[in-house]
Amino acid sequence: MNEDERPTTAQMIELYRRMLLIRRMEERLGEVVKSGELPGPVHLYIGQEAVAVGVCTHLTDRDWIASTHRGHGHFLAKGGEPHAMVAEIFGRDTGICHGKGGSMHVADFGRGILGANGIVGGGIGLAVGAALAAQLDGNGCVSVVFFGDGGANQGVVAEALNLAAIWKLPLLLVCENNGFSEFSPTDTVTAGEIAARAQPFGIPGMRVDGNDVLAVRQVVGTAVQKARIGEGPSLIEARTYRWRGHVETEQSFLSGTYRDEKEVAAWRLRDPVGRLEAELLGGLATQAELDAVRAEIDQAVEHAYTQALADPLPAEARAFEDMFA
Ligand SMILES: Cc1ncc(C[n+]2csc(CCOP(=O)(O)OP(=O)(O)O)c2C)c(N)n1
């Protein structure tokens, strides 16, 4: 398939379905968090859905992704099971890691998901390793790491770019520049253009509108194709915006605000889900068809939360399983 081609309507509806699943799952999580039922922090992905979905649409279960503390969207975009994710977030025995990992460690090796990661930049080295393994196996698989604009300032990024360039690894570094690193605006902590950091290593570095799933899909399609045939790594900087706080409940400990509500409102107008919806309604799909997708997603989300919250906590003996010593 030539990925430069415009996707078919069926493919666009699939992108829409996947973005909407992430959106609804995260909105619901935000509501449940307010009820105080969840011990520990969660970082919601709302507003950034087009990045995870535009990237993962090119990947199979045999390709790898490594993710961040804001990792639910990546997990779902790669085909992670919604109920198993919610159960994990709530520490249930039925969670994808039997409740031992929680929100920042949702992982499913069977689907090529190396996991979310509480360490900023922590997924980068893992993805380089997975790319090296794919190259040694000669299986045509690729490895993708998602990281934030804050993560871009970790030293491991330079090490990864260097190794990936010199060994021509099948690696994609996808930086989601969402405008903030915790409560610091990007331009107060990050110098220059992130995509340009690829250039000294001889790697292609591209910027893309991270709120336009079709644009992300197109840029990533070319990069993935190149990686699969041994033409080496790429760095992609997707410009996007997080709608929610850095962490849910941040208002309980922040004094004042660190961003302008007008800025949030302006980015909401560039809603990645709404943009694709408008595109589809411009003659490709009917309102009734999109309503049917919404109803299907709402049902899946309801099922995931209702079941997960009723599931049991792990038995004590679980603590001694999956140990290496
Ligand atoms: C190594 C390390 N340093 C600091 C932190 C604390 N921390 C958690 S998230 C975060 C900001 C990350 O910003 P960014 O990479 O842009 O991701 P975003 O939260 O915007 O998705 C920081 C500094 C951490 N978890 N790990």
C-alpha cells in the first residue's frame, strides 16, 4: 500500500473509532478520578489522540511501541484491551499486569506494547533495544517510542539518535510536543526546534500537525516504510496540546494557574476528533453512521469500567509471582 495515498473512507472511520475510544475512555477516567476511588495519579491523553492513532495505524502486533507516563492512548491505539487497561489502573487482579503496574505501567508484550513508563524518557532505551532485536531477527518489524517535549531534553535522546543512525535501526522517535513539561511552557525549558535535533545525526526530522490524524498518518507511513526496508530511523515532532492538567487533581496542590484559558479554548477548536468528524461529514459518511460508531464506543467504554470496577483485587500471593529471584 502506498501510504502517501489518501485513506479509504473505511480506513478513516477506523481512525475515528480508535480516537473516539481513547477520548471516551479518558473522559470517563477523569470522572471516576473525581470520585476519589483511584489511589495515585493519572495523566490523561485527551487532545493528543491523533498522534497515537496516526502512528499505530501503521503497526502490527509484531511491531513494538514504548510509551510515557501519559500512556493510555498509546496502549489503546496499539490494540490494547480496554477492560484490561482499566482493571490495571484500578489495581485489579484482571488488569493487564495483574494490578501490579497501574496507570503508568500498562503493558502488553503480546501486542507489542512495551509499556507506559513513569520515568521521563524511560521508554527510549527500551525502544532502541527492540529495534536492534528486530534488525538482528531480520523480520521487518519496527520499533516506535513516544516521548514528550520534556522527554526530548533527556540525554538518552542523543544516545538513541546516535546508535539508531550508526546502526540504521528500524526506529521511529515520535515526540509529542504538547506545549508543556509539567507546569513549564515548552519555550521556557526547551531550546530550538525538536525535529531539527535529528539533522546532526543524518536522520530525517519532520514536524507535523499532531492534531491532524491524516497528516500524522501520512508522515509516519513514509517513515515506517523506510524503517521496514532497512533505510533507518526517523524523528517526528508532532505539535499538539493537552487539554487536561498535567495530572488529574493538580488543582488540589497548585496555587494559581500556569496557562491561559484562552489558549486552551483555541486549541479545543482544533480538536483532532472533531476535525476528522467534520472531514467525514463532508460527503464521506452520514451523521447516522458516525452516531452508530459513537454508540458502539460508548457501550465498550461502559463495559470496560463497569466490569473492571467490579473485579477483585489480587490475592496476596500475586506479589510473589513474576519475580526473577
Ligand atoms: C526522569 C524523570 N524526571 C522527572 C520526572 C517528573 N516528571 C513527570 S512528568 C514530567 C514532565 C514530562 O513532560 P513531557 O515529557 O513534555 O510529557 P507530558 O507530560 O507533556 O506528556 C516530569 C518532569 C520523572 N517522572 N522522571
